[in-house]
Amino acid sequence: MVRTPLTPWERQRGERFGALLRQARGDRSMVEIAAAAGVSAETLRKIETGRAPTPAFFTVSALAAALEVSLDELAAACVQDSDFGDQALSA
Amino acid sequence: MVRTPLTPWERQRGERFGALLRQARGDRSMVEIAAAAGVSAETLRKIETGRAPTPAFFTVSALAAALEVSLDELAAACVQDSDFGDQALSA
DNA sequence: CATGTCCGTGATACTAATACCGGTATAAGA
DNA sequence: TCTTATACCGGTATTAGTATCACGGACATG
């Protein structure tokens, strides 16, 4: 095996991450935010639903800018409630 | 064409991003930082050399945590000197 | 009721990220 | 000199992100 498949923990983290983005989006439409971030609406939808659990850094950066949220807060919020911050280290 | 290939601008942004990470790493070794972040040394090297111009968000997040740098500062630093901050927006 | 629009979704296609392997170069130390 | 450690490079394999296409539901308007 060359590329490690995503662990269940990583997928759960992706779901939490997507939920955070959806919450930050509020009542604004997906296409509006996606257009503002320069990504396709389907990509945003996959990230929000957790079907793209590990999106690209600059994609997240653009979305965070469009949503006016902090990247550090996003990253921290995805790990805080799991209390497994170093799980990736043991893998 | 389904997935848009990386533009030259995106590759240059990746090079700047990698240079920032290398600068933040200082004299510490790649394997040390890579192990602390939970990624392979080859991945870190590719990101630093710009051969992986759009790394995953959580990969960058783990590296930033290992390097003790801010994600927001990293993202901002990659766009500041290019003066094309809204290039992705017009796409 | 028919039609058009907007939004979200599922399926598919294609590119890129990640990891492992081997080889090479350079520098420090025994 | 030989060994060791670090970093760079090329190739390969596999998974995953992203975009385009096509579909269905909601909602308004004719």
C-alpha cells in the first residue's frame, strides 16, 4: 500500500470540518460562497457533507476568506472535541 | 477536461509556500518535523520544494503546528507578494 | 398546468497528493 | 578511506480532491 487510505478518524474529522463550514455559511447559498472562493459549488458541497474529508489547503483558505473565518480556529475546532490530536503521529 | 490542471500561478504560489515552510523549519531536520506532523519526509520535501503545490489542508495544519506557525499568516504570506489575491475569484 | 430558475445531489472523468523504493551528492566524523 | 546522516531526485502505485454532466425538488411566474 502506497498511499494510506483515510482512517475513520480522518473521515470523522472531515465531517466536523464540513459542519463547521456549513455553520459558518449560515443562510448564504453554496453557489454564492463557492463563487466568492473561486471553487465549484459541488466541491463546496462535498467538503461540507464530509465527502471530501481532506480538502486542499488553498481551497480551504479561499473558503475561509469568503466566509470570513480564521484558518487556525477551523483547524483547532476540528481537533478539540476529539482529544486525539496526536493520533496521526501514531499511525 | 474535468479537473482543471494547476496553473503556473498556482505552482508559483506553491513554491512560495514551500519556501515559507522551509524558512520556518530553520535548522531542524525534515524527518524531525515530518514525524512531528505525522507525514512522511518525502511529502514534506515535496511541499517545501514546490513539487506538491496544493497540499491537503490538514497536512499543512499539522506541519504548521509542528513548526509553531499560524495558518492565517501562511495563507496571507503566499498571496501578499503576488498582488493577485483575487485571481482565483475571477476564475 | 406548464415552464423557467435556483439549489442541492449523484455519477463520472481526470489530475494531483501521498507514500514507498532506489539511487545520487555532500558533509561530518571515526 | 569508510561510514553515517541529511537532503535531493526519479519512478511507481494507490487513494482522494476537483470539475463537468445530468437529474430531481422547491418555488415562483406565466
